[in-house]
Amino acid sequence: MKTPRFFLGTILLFWGWQAEILWIALILALILESARTMKTRFELAPSDFNKFVDISTVLLAGTIVVALTMEAQKANLILLKFLPLIFFPIIAAQEFSAKGRMDIKSFFLVARKKVEMRFYETREIDVSYIYAFFCIMSSALANAKGSLYFFSVALFFVWGLWQIRSRRVPLVGWVLCMLMVILLGYEGQTAVRAIGRTISNRIMSYYARYHTIDPFKTYTALGEIGDLKFSDEIVLRVSFDDYVPGKTYLLHSSTYNRFSASNWFAKSGFERIEGKNNNTFWQVNPSADNPLKMTQYFRLQKGKAVLSLPPGVMDISEMKAGECEKNAMQVIRIEDGPSLIKAVVSYTGSSVYDALPEPDDMFIPIKERPSLEATAQKLGLENKSEEEILKTIYAFFLSEFTYSLDLKGKGKSQTPLENFLFNTKSGHCEFFASATALLLRQAGIPARYATGFIAHEYSTLEGRLIVRLRDAHAWTKVFVNGQWRNFDTTPPSFLNLDSEKIPTYFLEDILSFFGFKLSQLRHETGAKLMETYGLWLTLPLGLILFLRLRKAGQIKRIKDISRPGKMKMRKEKPTGFYRIEEILVQKGFPRYPYETYATWLKRISRHLDDKDMMDHFFLVLEQHNQWRFGKPEPLNTQKALANNW
Amino acid sequence: MMKARFLYRSYFFFHSVSFWLKRHITSAGAMIMVIFILTAIFGLNMFKTTLYQAMTVSFSALCVSAALSLKPFRLKVRVKHILPPYATVGEKVSYSVEITNLTLKPQKGLILYEDTADPRPDLKTLLTKKEPYEHIRNAWDRKTLYYRWAWLVLKAGKASLKPIKLPDLLPGETIRVTSDFVPNYRGYIHFTGVTFARPDILGLFMRLFCIKKTEKLLVLPKRYSLEPPDLQSKRQYHPGGVNLASSIGNSDEFMSLRYYRPGDPMRNIHWRTFARTGELVIKEFEDEFFVRYALILDTFVSPEREAVFEEAVSIAASYVASIRSHDSILDLMFVGHKIYSFSSGRGLGGSEKMLEILSCVEPCQDKTILELRPALESGLKQISGAICVFTGWEKEHEEITRMIKEALVPAFIIVLAADASKKEDIIEKTRRSDQKIRVVQIGKVLEELSTL
């Protein structure tokens, strides 16, 4: 069934408006609607339709490649957005074809090849409603707020269903039914949205509770970093301007300030950072003089990542992301973007931008207090200056504690931390950092717990520092002299111990580097090439189009007399007798191909008892013949006679 | 066998489901259902797209329409089919249906579906028959038997009949609607009734009302306008004339009288002599001489040569239709489950009967054309000329040709070839034969046989 007039045009304009490519949509709409006005049609054979389907397939493949190269994460969305444009050749071919329908076989390459094996009949379909649906689907991607999309879709439904409405019931009945459809639909979409939100919240809370690698988590449990240490997977590739062999860097990811039941929590809210230069430049903090530079490459996890950055980040450039947010503790997280992200970071090297201490930065859980008080007393922290306290604590952990990746739990002590301080005196970075932070708080110095990575391994293969999962680290942020600074009490030998415990494999590293280089080629070089030379890609596409259409040069252009339009030739105008024939055929008196009008009328006169009417028919036929084969004047008389009947 | 039974049951079930859906859901309803499914899949991420809103609109349209279609639908109409006497494969057939509304209520927007006999084959047919292109299909297609099933269903259905949109049916009014279709396969189309469908207000779902009515239409094989071959044949002596001819017995030419012998027909008793002498004396008539042709059809083809067989049947049907039946007799001989031999002409039954037989002839795979030898041996003496339509050229065909030649019967032999290369091969093979043989490529019958 054909779409009503202006239906496709309007739906295309709606798509153009929503997808913000109105001028393209306008051109497409004008082309399609002109098909209904123009009398010119093309005689397209099934093989010609195949060519138009091929053009759309090439466009589809091209769009997929471009979308994957530009923004892999959003490739499906980009593809959906341009569906009406991609499939335009097919709908245009159908609309301008004499047949007005397409052989279903054209859409299946296998079916086309198996033409000699066909014993079934040709099935032709009208793709205009399918195309209209593609437009509706693409428009939905604009994600318009409010009810605009809903009511537009409802309008198109009403418009489409209008022509198939039942004539059994009065119009009012149909209108009432449609109103019911819209009302139910509206209530339904409200309910679906509410259900969707509930489900989404449930899933999020499930992930927050059980999924340990969610980068947006607002708490961490002791032992989580210890788990990460058992993997040698490369997660970050960094290069620093001021790198000298042997230098290590703490790359900060998250900061937590409230400790409770072996968990660190952060309750700081995130604020959006406005992206510049097409969402590639992010001004995180005000600029300062003499910034240091660092470049890093990393991958997104489920489209999200918390950045691991040196202290005092001012801005991040060359980072393509959909969203970028930061909190008061300088935790920066991003959402959406290519699978491999490059970030060039300008930083000061000191935590000048961290929020000033809060009551939480001094909080010690009641359970931990006895052990911490005892330790503080033992170290005599009470009457010491801030610098002295730091030195004492550092020396205390260095001399009396050893590094170990084995978790001992709480043993016979009340808490794992107490067990660490008094019994085992051995643990990994999380225990050192937690104990340090709480000891500092006990001594009256605000402290926070920070997690991230330590970059220390220089890869000669890659020519930059590589950071593995096992380099995950926790340390303390301490507020001294009116400024936050990093304070790491984990014995420095831990890096060697980690390396010994978790060996790396050269082959794995080579494979990882190869994968990285491929991604870099795709996202960095490829995207750049696409931006610079993307338009040139249209050249081979255009060439293919030209070649296909040149082959299609044999397509015949014909005039479709059944279509409305101005006609100069009077003989093409349907006469009164044609109308009589039409009615009689409808009444079940078909004229066989071998019959002349006269023999046909004679034959059917046996079934029609009305002699006067038959005489009338013969009179009109006489007039018709005179008009058809003689002078055209009697047309009016003939029409009058036909009308009388 | 287990697998085949499972496949058969699945196809059987899905055919029923698809038939039910086609009858209960309009194309617009199917489109909205597809929209609903696609929007439900792609609109899952409600935070990225608003497609779920289109899903709810389509779903509510389906719900409202389904609810509206629950209203019962009863009709009181009289239906009369006006079918043509015959249809021909590949040619458009027009037929009319007369419907009278017997109620006082007008009926609007009805759709008429023709019901035909269930085209689904039984398991045995599915396992034994082979579709024409099976030998070139891939292993998966051959294993799943889907194409075989589809082919058998289409073949049994003969043609796909379009639904007819009926004009408004006023109380007591009779309307006549005309529709057409193109039969794809020969044989009988069995009409089992009609189904009236009434779409709901929105036009997405339909309620049905069925009327049982059995009728059948014969689809004849495709025929070419071929001139009968000039076999330069002569009239042959046929002792006793043609049995079962319209004037029973021998010709009307009186020859002599003789004494009655048991078994002589009563009507030939010369009653006057019996009255005078009391002896039973019988009138003897001249035996008949007339032209009798044999049309030998080769039905021994493998499934992949179905097209060749259909062409052979078409050629045979063309000759049956072209040979004038009032001055000659035509014997059609072929082998099916057994040897068949039918005669037509000179009052023995019209060519229509023979065309009907040809419409229903099926290829035979478990026998050879040599099965016809006994029938030919006895029949060749009476035959003035033979037209042989062979689907290939093998030793058996040579043997039959030799037999005809030895009986001094002029023959017109046509051998069909599937394509140009096969035609060359057959021409090469038949070069040795003494008989003149025409090798005809399928699809080019008219041009190749007309130029003879």
C-alpha cells in the first residue's frame, strides 16, 4: 500500500529537524514528493532495483566504517541517525519506477543469485512504510525532551492508518478509537519510562554493591587493590616531559575520606566540566605558570573511566569524550568516547586544587580508636610538630612493617587494621595507607585515603612508561602547611616484591602493544585522516554510484498516463465510455482481450435485461468510436450521455 | 527418519500458523507488529532514545484493534462461482463470484478469500519426491528439505489466489466481483469454499466467516499452436471398426449375410430372414479403414529434469489440441503406475478428455519407456503414424524408435534438451539413427518446431 501524499515528505522533515540536518531532509522530501507530481517514470527491471539496493549497501558499509573510525562507542547511534539518508536511493527508485513496487528478492544477495533455482512467484513489496519507519527510528535518537516525539509519532500513525480505516463504522467511531490508541500509548510510555528508571536504578545499585571494577564507585574495601595486583595487564601508557630513568610517579584516581568497617567512602558530588574544541579540551582547574606535561593512553570500561592523573591537573587536551566531571577531591571521570582515549595533561605537580579539610578528614571509627591511640602513644605523636609526626610515622612503618600480598584478615583482633598494627605487621599498600591516614588523624592532622597507580616501569619496546593492573596502589593524602600532599608509607621494596610475585610475559606485552598500535591507528591517525581527507572517500563511492548508474543507462523513461498532470493530447483523456466499462467490469462483466467493445456489449446484453440501457450503451459506444477514431468534438455529448446513465 | 518427521511436523505447524496469521492479520497489522518488535528491541535504552514511545503507540494500536476485532461476525450470503471451463498454465484466468446479501443489514469493507484444498503434502510425499533444483542446492537446503516442502505446497496449490476486496453489499443485493490469477502448475484446483474477512475499525486484525462450497477447475498444460506433423500416413485396416464408437458396431457399408454365431450383437440380426426361415442370420458390414495416430509420451524423467517433462507434456497437449479429431483417431500412450493408453477422435471422446489426462500426468521414475513395448507391439499394426515426445535420448528410446521403424510406421520424433549444450550432445547421439529426429531445446519449442 502506498503512503498518503506528503506523508513521506513530512516524516523526512521531522527526521531532519530532530537530527539537525533539516536542509538535507528538505531536499530528500522535495525529491520524493515530486515523484507524486511528475509524470515521468522509469521502467526499472528487477536488476535495476538491485543496483539501487547495492548503492544503499555501499553507503551503509561506508557509514559503518566512518562511524567506527570516528567514534566507535557511538557507531550504532551514528548509523541509526543516517538510516533515511542511506536508504534514500531505494525509496527514490521505487517512487520513480513505473511499477511503484520492488521485488523482495532485490534485498537478498543469495536470492538474486539463485534466480535460476526459483519456482515460486515474484513477491513485490512497497517499501515506503518501511522507509517511514526508519525515519521515525532515526528521529528517536535526538532523544527530545517532553512529548514532542510521542505526539509526532502518534500523528504519523493516525495519518498512516487513515487510509485503511473501516468504512463500516462512522468516522466518529474511528476518531474515538484513535484517541483511545493515543491515550493508551501516552499512559503506556509514562509507565514504561517509570519502569525503565526503576530497573535502571536497581541495576546500578546491584553493580555498585557487587561489581568491583565499576570506575564510578564511591567507596572501596580493603583488599580490592590487593586483588588487582594479581594481574599484569597493561592499563595505562604514560609519558612525562620530565621523566628521567628510575623516576616513579603516583597517578591519582580516587580519594576517600570516611573510613568505616574496613571500607573507605567518598561523599563528594561531581560537577560537569564544559568541553571545548568539539569536546577535546577540558579546563579542569585554573591555569598556573610553568605547567608540566604528561600524555597518557587508556581504554574505557563500559564506556566510562576514572582518570589516573598526576597531582594538580589544570587542563586536559586532545581527549575526546562525551562527558567529563570532577569532584572536590580532584577525582576526574569521563563517559563516552572512542575505545582508546588519548589525554595530554597539564599539571602543577602538587595537590593545590584539592578541597580544604572537612570534619570527615579527621574522623576515626570507634572500633579503631583503641589500637590507634595505643600506637600514637607508643610513637609519642602528641607533642610533635606536623613534619616530625610524618617522619616518625614513615620511620615506624619502614622499620617495623613488611610488605606482603597475603591478606591475613582480622585474626583474633577486633579489626583487620588492629591485626595489621599489632600482630601481623605485614600487609599491602591499602593497610599501610589506611593505617597512616588514621594515625595522622589520631595525631590531629587531616588525612585522606587515595588510590591510583604507580608508574615506574619503562618499556623499551614502547618508549614510554607502562602501568599494569598490578601497579595499582593506595597512599595517603595529608594536609600539612595549609596544603594537601601525597604521603606514601608503603615500604619502597613493594615494587620489587610485586614484580617477583606476578611475572610478566614478553609475548603478552608484544600482543598488547600491537593491539594498542592498531587502536591508535584507528582512533588517532584514522580519525585525523578521516577529518582531513574524509570527503575524498566520497570519490570512490561516487565512482561506484556513477558506474552503477551508467550501467543503468538502459533504463527507459516512460510517461505514466494514469498519473495526474496537465495533458495536451485530448485523446489521452478518459472518455465517458471508459467509465461505463469500468463500472460494468466492477459489476462482474469483464471484457476479454479478444473482444471488441461491440461484441462485448452484445455478449453481456443477454445478462442485462434493460433494453433501453443497452441501446444507450451502444449509442455511447458509437460516440466513443467517433471520438476515438474520428473528430474529437463529440466528447462532450458522449460524457453527457454517460453521465445521464 | 526422526529428523525428517520432526522437520515435516515443524513445516506443517508453521504452515498452519502462517496461514492463520495471513487470514487474521492485515498487511498493515503485520507492519505495526514488526514496528512494535523492532522498537521494543532498539528502544531498550530509554536514556539514549525515545523509541520506546513509538513502541507504546504501536502496542496500544495493536491492543485496541485486537479488542475491537473480538466482536463476532456472522453473515448470511449466497455465493456462486462463475468459473471458466478450463485454465491454462501461465495464462491469466478471470473468474467471477456472485454474492447475494440475504440479510437486511448492509455489509461494508469485506474481503473475500478463496479456500482451496490443503496443499500440504504427506510425509511420504515429502520424503520420496524431489524438487527440480534439489541437485544444485547446498547441503543445508537439501538436509532441511525446506525447498522441497515449499515446492510441493506450491505445486499442490497450483496457483495463488488473491483476496478480493468486495464493494458494499446492500441488503438483498447481488454483486458480481471479478478476479484473476495465473496458474503455475497443471492439474485440478479444488475450491473448498470461501472465507469472508471483516477487518476491524482500525484495519489491523480480521474476523472470518467461512462458507463451504466444493468446486474444481482444471488447469491444462501450456499449449503451443503447432501444426500437426505431416506423417504421409495412409488409412489402415481396422477389423471390426472402432468399438464404442458413437454408432455402435462396424461401418454402415453392408457386405453379406451369414449364420448367427454366439456373441454376435442382437442389433445385427436380419429379422426378415428370421421371420421367413426361422434361422438366425446376421448382417455383415465392411470393416473400417481410417487414420490412427499414436502419441507416445516419455514420462521417465529424474526430478531435476522437471522442466523438460513439463515441456514434453506441453508439446503432447499441443498436438492433442491440434490434430482434428473428426477424421482421425489419436492414441495417447504413456506409463504412470501402469501403462496408459487412451484414444480420442471419431466419437471416442474429445480431445478435452485427453487434455484432462495430460493435465494430471506425473513423471515416472521407477520404470523405463520399454514398459510401453508390449502395448506398442500390438498397437503398431493399426497405427498410421506415431508422434513420439522423448525427454532424452537413451538406449530405451533407440529401441522404441527401432520398433516403430520396423513396423514401417512413419514417425515424428521429438527429443527435448534442457539447454543448448545438451541439445548439441543429443544431436550428436541421434546422428546414428535412421529416423529423422528433431531435437528441441526447452523454452524454444514454438520457434524450433514451427520452422520444420
